[in-house]
Amino acid sequence: MASATMVRSILGKCTDGFAVAGALAVSYIALRLMCSVITGLKTYVFARSLGLSKDLKKNGTWAVITGCTDGIGKAYAQQIAAQGLNCVLISRTKSKLEEVAKELETVNKIQTLIIVADFSAGFDIYPAIQKKLEGLDIGVLVNNVGLSYSYPEFFLDVPNRDQMMKDLINVNIVSVTMMTSVILPGMVERKRGVVINVSSISGVGPTPLLTGYSASKAFVGFMTKCLESEYGSSGITFQTISPFFVATKMAKVKKPRWNIPAPDTFVRSALATVGVNSDTCGYWAHDFMRFFTRSLLPESFVTDHTKSSLLAVRNKYLKRQATKSE
């Protein structure tokens, strides 16, 4: 009672106004939380049982997956093939492509087509890719190929910075743009198709010390939303997948945990969200963390905390490298 009297004496006539503002703020947060819970339940609990997930096979007989010889991309290829779609596998290492293609054909009794392409090479590779895809009934495109930093670093101190940024743009931005440009016209003509663009949580908010990567992944999310607005009414389903860490070589995580799933676990979850949620992390724990860090907390706080965490990773890496060179 005394504290309430003190507050009223300080705020005076503004007390009631601040009380209303506080109540509105709490109500807003509660509403956001309730909407998030409902979306999460719909996406991860009821989607399969209610038949809300997209049946990929109804969109065409072929799927195209980029960056498919390891990690998330390989898991997408395996699980899409398990649904009975033939797979076009595009990556830069022929031997790895042949290995994955043989596995998919043996296990799932499907057809495969491999295309060797180095996405860091830029625009020149796409006419050849387009020619090899001619005549295929492509119903699914998974733009998965990606490139990140070898370790967190300040922008001007990134090793071989100019070449690294060029490669990042070509792999993370040009590939999504041009593969969509190659395949989307056929989908629009047939009025069916699914385009899955694999982004990153680093593209959802600013990620200092991974500046080029963060910005390139933000491009992926914005492009996907724009395409959905333009061509969603044409029967095309678009989806942005923005995961936190998945236990892959790129993430430098070997052992899966509750919040760091194995690639097959992650992709199984993510594929169930196609047609249910167009902008998701693809995994329940990741969407929970996204809501907490990107919806409840101030962006400046999250950015500063992310910078501190990655700075510690950077310093540890540089110290280890210095020890090796001694």
C-alpha cells in the first residue's frame, strides 16, 4: 500500500495512464504468446493428423535439390525420394553426387539426375543447368546450398574478404535467385509446385561477426515472401526455413541434442510444415527459441548478446590457431 502511494505521489495524474499502458503491454505480450502457441500446435502437433501438410508428389514427378551431398540438403533428398519423387541432385563434387544418387535409387527405386555445378562461380552456370532440366515435370525445388564463414570475424578482418563476399553472394543469393528463375516458370505454367528456400536464424535478425552471411540469408527470407505474394495465387507454395543449429559439418556440431537435431530429424519435421507455415524454423525447439529471442526481447539486446557470444567463439578460434602455429 505504501509503495502504491509512493508511485502515485511521483507520477501524480499520470498514474492511471501508465497503468493502462502497462496493462496494454502485458495484454499484447500475452496475445503474441497465445498466437505463437496456437501456431506451434498447428504446425508441429496437428498438421500431419489433420492432413494439412503438402503432398509433394501431387506437385510433379521430379524434385530439384541443391547442396545435397551432406547435412540438411542430403536429408531433404533422402526424405523427398522416400515420398516417391525422382530427384535432380546439384552440387560441385561428382563423386559425392554419384554416391547419393546410387543410395536414393537403391533404397527408393526412383530415378535420379546429377548435375555438377559450383555455385560460387556466379551467373555463368545457369544456362547449362536450365538445359539439363528441360522437359522434366519439376514439382519441388529445394534451394539449400549455402556458404558461411569459417569462424566469426569482424567484416574488415575476414580472411580474403573480397573473394569470400563474392562467394557468399553467389552461393547464398545468386543461387536462390537463378534456380527459382529457371524452375518457377514451369511451375506457374502447370499451376502447381513447391519452393523451399533454406535460410538461417541469422537472416531473421542482425548477426554481428557473421555480417555477410547474415545479410545474404535475410535476402532469402525477403525474396521468398515477395514471391509468395506474387505467385501464391498461381498454385505455388513457398516456404522459408530458418533453423538455428543443426548437427552438421557446416555448423561444426557433431552430437545432436534436444535443441540441435540431427539433419534427418530436422528435415522430417520441416517437411511436415510445408503448406502449413510459410515462414518457420522447421523444428519446434527452434521456433520456440525464435519467438523468445525475436518477439519478446528487444532487438538491440539480442544483437549485443549475439555479438558477445560470437566474439567469444572468435577469440577461442584465433587463440587455438595461434597455438597451432607456435
